[in-house]
Amino acid sequence: MKKVILYILLLGIVAVIGFFIWFFAFYLQVPALNIPKDASPTERVTQIDNWLEQLHTERKFNGGVLITKEGIPLLAKTYGFTNASRNIQLTNKSSFRLASVSKQFTASGIMLLKERNQLDYDDLVSIYIPEFPYKRVTIRHLLNQTSGVPDAYMSLAEKNKDSINILTNRIAVDLLIENHPKIDFIPNEKYQYSNTNYILLARIIEIISNQSFEDFMSEQIFTPLGMKTTRVWNLLSKDKTFKDKTDGFEDMAGEVREIKPNFIDGVAGDGAVFSSIEDFVIWDQFWYQNDLISSENLKEAFKKPTLNNGKKSNYGFGWVILNEDTVMHNGVWLAANSYFVRNTKKKTSFVLLDNSSNLFFNKIIENLK
């Protein structure tokens, strides 16, 4: 009897090992995108399109792609479905959750207030939030992710979730003030990515504008720019859904399940922006020139901050600065994957969006670089 049990256990172990070998060696792989070096731009786009179609057929991509040159789309297309039911096709107007790519939108709201002389980047946060316990932290520190403010809003919310219906920016900031976790480092000592920094920025926008972050962004940024399929949306929004919205879902080895927001998803600023392939054409051009923010002010977003020790960091205002010509940001939340990169020298941009909790997302990006 013991031999039988041992044999069954060994079979189980072999099966588990076999699954992991299959999962990492085969399932997680994507076919290589082999584009000849002498391929014309048209040929390159065609091959990328065909490759993404193949990935979608293999259920390894469900989303949209945008490739532009000098503001003109070379490839703007979606592949797949808007939600877990897989019965509504994506279009170029489909609005995807951008997750942390939302941070550059939040930064644009702060920049607009600066343009209107309603704040300065080097103002102390405590000017706008008097109870704010980290007295040396400025708005610029928040933008540049150099504040030292602990990235604690999610953990504080979890500890207090029994008394919270839906987390808001105000509640998140109040929790930070009430609990006052120790600062991680002296402001501007180093770079440390923090969602809490951008919740604070969104809260400052709300306080100065006397509007919700959602209404401010809609009325002051998206509508003037003509971005018709871009908005802030979360559990606090008046409408429970909206036209062209995509919903996140997990598609693992053919098994599909919906990924729903939870009580934390009433905040915005670190995320909560939804946008489409169509509107990203406008958003890319916004960062070159627009009627809302001066060219001189726009340059602030792409300056590498100088730290206290004289070294440079590489996070601007909602942008990771790769070099003097290239900036990018990515995001992951509630099954959404997003990636946006711009090369200002070549005047090119690349956007990849997916609403299917895609384990292959980074591999796809690597092939497309």
C-alpha cells in the first residue's frame, strides 16, 4: 500500500514539474517577430499587424496598438474583445484602463494649474493640505517621485477597510495624515516610485479647482483637446459604465474570468484614466504643442531632476526619461496592461494596450522595440 501511495505521489510531482516546464518553456513564449532590416515601412507595419493577429488567434494578445510617425498613424488597430464575455469586438474607440500611464495625465492637470498661476512646482504640499505631516515635501517632489512619502495608501486602506465603503482621494490622504507613517527618506534624496505621490497630486487638483479629479480632467483637459474617448472612471463615477469602455479579464490557458474593481478603486491620480487608440494620437501630439500649456512649461515634464547629491534621476512628470530623445511609461492594474513610448527626435510613438491580464505583454513589447 505504501508503495502505491509513493508511486501516486511521484506521479503527482512529475506532473507538476511537467506543467511548469510546459508553462515556462512553451506556454509563455511568443513567436518571434522577424522583420528583415531592408523591409520598407509599409512592409514592417504589415508584418507587425499579421504578427499581432497571430498572437490574438493564439489568445496571447487582446488589445490595441498604435504606431505613429510625425503624428500620422502608421498602424492603429485593435484585436479581440471588450470583456470576458468575448462577444463585443474592440475598436479604435474602445477605452482601455491605462493603470499607471494615467500618471502623465495627472501631471498635465498640475501643469495646467501652474500655467494658470494657481500653484508653483516648488510650493510645499502643506500649503494646500495644511495637516500634511511631511513639511519639506513639494509638489515637484511628488511629480518626480522623490518625495520620500511612504507609498502607504493601499496598505492603510486595507487596515481600515471595515470603516471604508469606497476609498476616495480625500480618505486616502486623511489616512496618511492620521497615521503619519515615518518618511522613507529626506525629500529629493533619491527616486522611489510611489502611487501615493500621485494620489496626493490628484487631491491637490481637487482642492485648488473645487472639483472632483474626474470632472476637472474632463472639463479642463480632455474636452478642450477633443479627446472624446478618454476619461477618468472609477467606483465613484456617477455612471456605472460608459460607452466603449473595456473591462479587464483573465485569460489563462483558455479559461476566462472577469477581473472586477474592489473598494480601493475609488481613487484616481495614480491610475483610473481610460483612453483609446484613437485618442492617443491626440495625446502624443499634446506633449509637443497644445493650446493649454506653453511649450516652456511642457519642457518641465521631461527634465531629469537633480538629487541632493548632484546626481540625476530619470523620472520627470509622469514620464520615465530613458534618454534626451526617448520617454516612456507602463502600467498594470485589474488585468490592464499599458505601454507608451515616444521618441521626440524621430517623431515616433508606440502604444500597446491590453485588457486581458496578459502574461505575454512584456515579451510582445520586446519584440516590437
